[in-house]
Amino acid sequence: MSGGRQYHSPRRELTAAATRRDIIEAARRLFLERGFAQVTIAEIAREAGTAVKTVYVSAGGRLDILRETVHRAAAHSGAQETVERIRDTDDAISAIALLAHRTRLSNEEHRESIAILYSALPVHEAAEALWDEGTSIYTCALREIASHLKGLGALKPGMTVERCADVLWFCFGLGAWRTLVDECGWTWDQAEKQLTAMATKILIKELSELSTG
């Protein structure tokens, strides 16, 4: 009958959601094992135990799956919570230590998603846009933190908010953690300690200067 309400089956929706989840997880496993460029939709379907058509209908193509992976990691990065907690600090050295710990936890939690995005960057033109989109929340948070450090009067002479934000990205951005942990084989604890010390040394006045205002 025309004009009637559409019927929604909760069981069917749950099944569709489970299928989509299985496909995305299968794709993630393959991307991690072999790199984004080396994985086909047919292989994702086989890994997920479903048909190629189902992959496209449920999750889209490889780029759609990559986009969801990046968006999910960005949404659960905890960036805004980190900003709010650092705003409550009145000690620049403690603020940097807190930033180091919070970004370490986020990078550790989303290590696989970051690795997948890195594997796609050299081989897919749209991956760079996803990189910019995925890191924008991160970089905006760092600028807010840089502004807070400036407001505390803790930055070295000539260190602007913009330059401070750049240094924070250099020390605590995705590349810093990936270089030390994945490429150099450092532990997360070692990386956190070193990056904290480096950021503090570059940005913050000496203790004697802080004590005199």
C-alpha cells in the first residue's frame, strides 16, 4: 500500500551491522599484514567469509574502509579531554608531561589505524586528504595547549604560540611516536620520557627564570 510506513527489522539491522563490522575488521587485519596497496576487495571478502558484492554494499571500497578507520581513531583520540585537563594545570612542566602521557596513550591505542594510514599514503592520492582530516583535531588541540603554555608565561623568549604548536607536533605528533617505537624499537615508556624531556628543553624557560617570573 502506497504511503504506508516502512518496516524496519531490528534483527536484520543487527545482522547487517555485524557483517559490516566483520568486513572492516578483516580489512584491517589484511592492511596491517600486507599494506593497503597489496589488498584487494576479493581478499577482504574471503577473509570476512562473505561475497565481494556484500563488501561493497556493507562497507564500500578500500578507501571507504580506510576512511572509517581514520574517522574512528580521530573520534576516540581524547584530544579535547587532553586540552581540558591541561587547561587545569598552572605548571608548564607538568602540562608538558601530561601532554606526553596522553598523546602516548592515544598513539598506543590507535597504533594499528595509524600504521594502516601510513601504508596508504604513498599509494593512494586520497590518503593525504584523509591524513589532513584525521590529524586536524590533533593539531588544533596542540595549538590550544601552546596558547595555554604561553599564558602561563613559561615559554622561552621569542617562542610564539604558532611556533610552540609546531614544536609540540614535532615532539608529540604521530611521526614522533612512530619513529621511536616502530622504527627504532623503543618502548613506549622510553619514548614518553625522551619526548617529554625534549619538548621541555626546547620550549620552557629554565627553572631559575620561571621562579623569577
